[in-house]
Amino acid sequence: SSNEHKLNFKKSKEACLSYIQDALLQKQWNRAAEFLTCYVESLEKDYSREHIGPSEIIWRIGTEILWHHSQSSMKEFNCFMEQMKTLGVKRYLKVCLEHVFHLLCNGQIDEAYQNLSLAESWRFGEQTAIQDKEMKLIQAYRGLLDYYSWSKQKKILLEHGEDGFSDLAVEQEMHGYFRKAAVNLKEIIKIPGVWDIFVKCYVDLLEFYGDHNEARQVLNEYAYNSKFPANPNAHVYLCQFLKRHRESKKSLISALKILHDIVPSHELMIDFNTMLQKSKKRKKRQLGLEVIFAALDYAGWKENAKAWSCLARQVKQIVISEKHLDWIKQEWSSRKDWWPAFHFSRYLAKRNWQENKNLSYEKALVAGILLGKGCKYFKYVSHQGCKAQLKRFRMLKKFVNRHSSVYLRVSG
Amino acid sequence: RDFNERCAQCSEVNWGLTDGGRFYCRSCHNVTERTREVVNTDFITNSRVQTISKGSRKQEKNDGGSEWYICEGFQLVLKKQVEALEALGVCPQMKDEILCNFWRCYLQKSKQAYCKRPAGEAVKALSVCESSTDVDSDPERPSLLHLLSLSESEGDVQTDCSFASSMSKVSESTSVYSGSVDGSLYLMKNQKEKLRMTMPMTLSFCYMALLWVREPITLSELLRYVVEGHIPYLNVFQHFPEKMKLCGLDLKIFCVESWPVYEEVFNKMHELAAFLDLPRFPDITESCFLHPDMLCMKYLMEANLPDELHNWTCRVVKKIGIGEADFLTLVPGNKSTRKVKYDVLAVAVIVVVLKLLFLLDDHYEWLLSEVAEERNKNNTEGGPYFEFKKWYEVVKHSLDVEQKKLDEERAKYLWRCEKPLFYSVKNKSKVLKRRQMVVNLQNQFGKLSGSVQRVEKPNPSSFQLSWSEENTDGSCFHGHSLKGILQEKRGLLTAMNPDYWLCTVKLCNEKLCGHLAHYKEVEFPQSYHFVLGLFSFLLRVQPSYIHDEVCMIEHKLFNKKLYKKLKYNTVLRK
């Protein structure tokens, strides 16, 4: 019907909005501001049925423009944010929080702290209860800033300590910050969520004051409580903690195992493999092999000499002992189709040899065992190594020749 | 004053008016019950158009406003509009004689004034903005939502719902708010027989008056002037006097949030003409601007097409008889004649002529262009031969530029004005606060817009695209000759193109589905779509609207052949 083509307020503002979006994407801040000027009268219409209303749109777009526009000052930015806070009471705390983030990005820590405190004291009938989550976040960030102050004081104290001076006032202040920070940080990490930075800071505080039990409990909760979203960092933090405090190998291994399941390419996998190789239990050693193979599936590890040396060591050890070749077979069966091209091409042989002889050595060992002495990689590297009269390459050649039939057995 | 009765007390005829609008005898100060009926002919702003009624009228209300009726508001709107038209150069009789009389006639016919109010239709004294009365158990009072849903929404549903919900919060009773006396009544009654006044209809009034006087302004031009701001429409209520307080349901009536479409204004105008029982309009003859021959000339120029095409358009016009006064002149109420859209008709004729000469099947026109190009090489005569390809490139480029500008302008329309609108006193402060914030934000971001300033309203111009013969780059095609694409046959120049394709073999029944044909871009050649698009831009109507008209002309033109050969394929030989 002809009414569909009528240009009305709503369509006009939709068009305006798409012009703004285009301008933002192309970083044309002047143009975006020009169209936003025309858009703002949407505030005078009621959009209570829409999912996102003009006040939210104006807040978000206005923030972007003011943040990036060359002629906009921090003062103007702050003034705008204050206006936005009055615009929608349902969004008040969110706006406060984002304002705080911007202040922090701009290095205005004190202003950020003030805003957080102000926001914390805000009350507005039933809205206070509805915006409970945002309030917790605000308190958490204030706790974070308290932590920041605490660590500054701690630094001062340690420096003074070196000089032999002890400053009671500083110490007292420091403890004060600790208390304030701890209270808020503890609260937020109770709620299921991703709170990496809060957890780290809180654990740091606990460790400093010697409360290892609480710290371990916090980290365990964070990593193992199923209500929390899956988060590899949680496990990493736990592992790092366990290592720091030389906790039992058993708990460390189980934590690392979970990390391996979630993020096989994590950098802790090298340590994990090293630990597992040393284990007396067969299953653990097999797991070690699994772990190192899995890590090397990822492109980021291709040139990691340490990782290759772990694999090489384990492969060598298995081959010499002539036990558990089936482990290698199992790992290799799903990789034999693509690892040769991925790791052991002639091109890579040349490059590895040029750039990193250690790397090429370790890889050549693995290649020679898995693919036989005829494989391109091994042939090239061992040839080059012998040519250069490097002893270990000669040894390598001998070793692979001696075990030249292994590859047949592992290829299946 | 026509009140010539003798005073009951002193038998003198010496009347004055009280503040309450009643006649009193100046000799003996006897106040009558008769109230003044407007009989003066000039449009005074606060002329109270009112029937002879017994009720008195409060002059002053608490907020400094006074009672006013909806039709008074519209009267003001019309006055403003016709004054703007006068400023554009329209003859002054339009205001004082034509439009004024039309309006009065309308008021009479719709029984809003100049007549006895039908019995039993006393205007209820409706509550005004500030009071939420305690009339709760009146079952005859319509609920607010009912009122809002009855009226065709000019505004959008969201505002209505928020209004309704905010209203229901205010009071359980369904008292209805409006600044005017009869706002709610206006929306409530079934106005189908009485043709209720709306904002778009004011433009119908204007157009009707323009047509009567045969002013050289087409409807598409009129609507374009409205959008460009030369004719008050969008926030015209700003000019209402202070005493006429606008709130509540008045907003639904006077605040527009969309630009009116050609079709809407056009159809309403015809409805109106019939409703007013107007006689046959003054004849549209060959010397009139609105005659297809004249309008074709205008649009040919604007489309940068050769003047020589005018011969062809005149031929088509003559052949199908659309140049006759009987065809062109409006006879209100005559349902058998097709209502003429002068501007659309003219451009449709041009489209048909282009199809006749160039076929426009995405193939032939380019071949022909190459032929013309070849001929141009050996051309020793004065002017160059017209080449379709060159014309296309030049016009497309300009059209794209203008279209882009127009699209951006549309996105930048400012709909609100300084005068705040609020539904009730309750949300007045909120509205004012919002307005203040909007102004602040506009200032803040306006400064960051850089050197881009809001361009002043361009002067109203009849032509949107202009091409100058003085340009040496050859971008003006007016003087180009068609000889490059014509051939001599029996001493006459005829088109080289022997074929023609009909837009549609069978016309739809307009009364059933509202259209003669249904245009879908993908089903037609790109060149045809381009040409439609060009005129669609100039007239600010949808391409399908022009397409309908093209179909109609084609069917008139090939009537005989169609009748004979309807069974066969659609490609006909001329």
C-alpha cells in the first residue's frame, strides 16, 4: 500500500541512525555528530515498546563520538555522561560504571573512585533492588581500586623497609585498604561469573596476609564450581597457586589435566608433560605423551623447541625401552595424515635448519622415528647436520638408523 | 452586523457585543440570549465560527486559554497555508475568494457551522487539561483507548499506548483531555458521511483551490514545497495564538508525523469536491499550464531531453484524446470519468514516447545510440544528434547525486519544534525537561559537526534539475536533434524502431485493487526502470504510480490493435 512508502518520523530516524552507524564505522566523527544532532529529538517520542530506546542509543553513540572526536574534551565528556545519567533511571548504574571505565582509561583514577563511591550511595526505590548486579559490580571495582591503593602502599612500605625505616602510618593505611578491598572483592566472586581480575587481586591479598587456606578455597571454587562459566584462566590460576606453594603433585596434576581438556594448547602443558614423564605410574606417562602431542597440534607451538624436545625425549625413551610403542601408535594414528605436511615438509626442514638448529634436531628425531629415515625432513636435517660436522646429528643419524623399522610398527 | 431585530426593551436597533459574545442593546443595555454569528467575510484569526446556540461560552479559563473548536484550528492552518502560497506568487483571489468560500461551504456541509446544530448534539462541556474529574460512572463516555483506536492514526501506536497508559495511571475515570472543546468529539463520531477534517486534507483544500484558479503549480510541486518548508504543515500549530491551548487529543489531530503522499491528498481532494457539490471546474485548455502539452514541455526540459520530443508527445496526446478539455477538466461527483493527475499523466506520456522511439528493452536503445553516434561523426549540420547513451550517463550521474542529497536530507529532518506538546498537565514538566535536554544535546553535538552548518532553506524552485545550454561540456541535450534515430519514409520522419512492448496486456480493475497494474522492478527492463525512476524522483511519487499511468496511456493508444490481437503475443507492430 502507499502508506508503506510514507516518510514518517520513525523511518526518518531509522535512516538517520544508519547514517550515524556508517559514519562511526568509518571513523568520521564530524559526520556522526552531525547526524546525531538530528537524531536526538527522538527522545521526545515514546519508544517504550522497542527493545532499545533512543536514550540508550544516544548514550552509546554519544559516548563513542565524544571519546574519539578530536575537539571533544574530557570536561565535555563528563558533562555528557552526567546528562545521560539523568536520562534513564533504569540504566543509571550502568552508565555510572561505563563512565568510570572511561575515566580509568584516561588515567583519572581519583575521579573514577569518586564516581564509584557516589554511585554506591545511590538509592532509588525499587530500582536499587532491580539494579543489584550493577551495584555489586560497582562495589567490586571500588574494591579493585582499593586493592590498587593497597599495592601502592605496600610498595612504599617495602622500600622503606629496605632502608630500615618502618612507617606506621603507611602500614595502617595499607591495612585499611586491604580491609575495604577484601570485603568487596569477596562479595563479587561469590556470584557466578568471569572475575579473573578480581580473583587474582583477592588471592594476592590473601597470600600476602598468609591466609593460604582461604586462597586455595577461593581458587577451587572459581575453577570447579559448575555454576561458574567454564574459564580456563580459573584453572591456570589454581595451577600457578599450587606450584607456588608446592602443593601436592596429585592436586596439581588433576588441575592441569582439566586445563589440558579445556585448552590443550596452553603453555603450562610443557610443565605438565615434564611432570608426567617423571611419574612412576604408567597411566601418567601415557597421559604425558597425549598431552605433548595435543599441544603440538596447534600452530602456535610449531617452532617451540622446548615442546619438541619434550616429545623427542619421550619418544626416544619409549623406543629405547621397546615398551609401549602402542602409545605412540595410538597418538600417531590420527595425526599421520596431516602432521607430515604440517610439521615435516622439506620447506620447513630448510627453514628450521636455518633459524634454529635445536628445533631442527628435536624435530628430526621425531620425524625420523615416526616417518622412517627416508622422510624428507630427517634426510635433509641429518645431512646438513653431518655436513656441518655436528656430533649430535651424527648420533641422531645412528639412532634413527638403528630403529629404522619402528615407523612401520607405529604407522599400522 | 446583520443583526437587525429591534430590541425588546427599547425598540432600537443599536447592538453591541458583550465579552461573552452576546448582543446587547447599546441604548438600554438589555442583554439578549442571542450570540453572535460570524457573518464577516474576511478571515480574522479569532473569528468564532459558531452556531446560534443557547449555551454561553466561557471566555477565560484558569490557564489563560479560552475555548476553541477544532475547526477554528484548521481555519488558522488554512490561512497560514494560503498566505504562504500567496508569497510564492499565487493570485490573491485564492485566499479571499476561493479558499475562503470552499472552507465555509465545507463547514456548512459538515454541519460544524453556518447551520443549525442538529438537535441532541449539544457539545458536551468536556473537561479541560488540568482537571481529572470524578465522572467515573458514565457509561456513555467512551474509553480513551476506544477513541484512539477509532481514529486513523497519524501518529504512531507507541505514542498512543504510552499516552493511554499514562492516562490510566492518572485517573481511573475516563475523562478525556483536550485543549479544544470538541477534540474528543471530533475523533469519536463516525465521520464517514461528514468527511472529517485532517491535516492532509488541508493540502487537499489548497490543491483544490489551486486547480480552480488553474495556477501553474502541480500537486507534486505543492507537496514538494510542503516538505521543503515553504508551505506550513509540519508544526503549523506553533502559530496558534496563545489563547488556543493545545493538549491531549488535539495533538492527535494537529500534530503530524509523516509527510502526506500524493495519492492520499489527490483522492481526498476529489472526495471533498464531491462532498461540497461543486460544479464543473474551470476548463483546462491548451493554453493552461496543466495541459499535457505544457507540462510535457516542462518535464522534457527538466529531464534534459531534446525539445524535438515535444512534437511526439503532442502527437500522442492528440491521438488518445487526453488533450481535450472534457477529459482534463474536473467534474466533481462524476464517477465515470477517470480523475486526472496532470503531472503524472504528462511524465507518463513522455515515458511512452521514449518507448516508442527507443523501445527501452535494454538492448535496442543502446544499438540505436551507436547508430546515432556513427551518424554524428558525419554530421555537418548545426546541432548534434541525440545519443541515448550520452544522455543516460549525464542524467544518471546528476540523478544519483541529487538522490543521495535527498536521502540525507530525509534522514536529517527535524520534526519537533520549540512549542512543547504535552498530553496532559501532568507530564508537562517531563516534556519540558526532555525538550531542554534535546536542545542541550543538539548544541553539544552541533558544535562537533565541524564546519557543516545547516543549510538555509533553498528558495522554492519549480525545477529541481536544470541544464544549461551554455555548458560547453555537452551535458545539455535540449537542442539535440532526433534525426540520428529517425528515418525517412514516404517523405516523413518516422522512428526507426518498429516494435513496442506493452507494460501489461490486461489492466487491473482499479476499483477492486486500487491499481491498474502491479509494478515489480525485476520484471521490467533496466532502462525502463531508470526512466521511471527519473520521473519518480522529480515528482516524488512511487515508480509504480507512474507505471499505472503508462499502462493506461498504452491501452488507449493501442486500443484497436489490442482488441483485435489480444490473443497473440504482446509485441505489436506499429
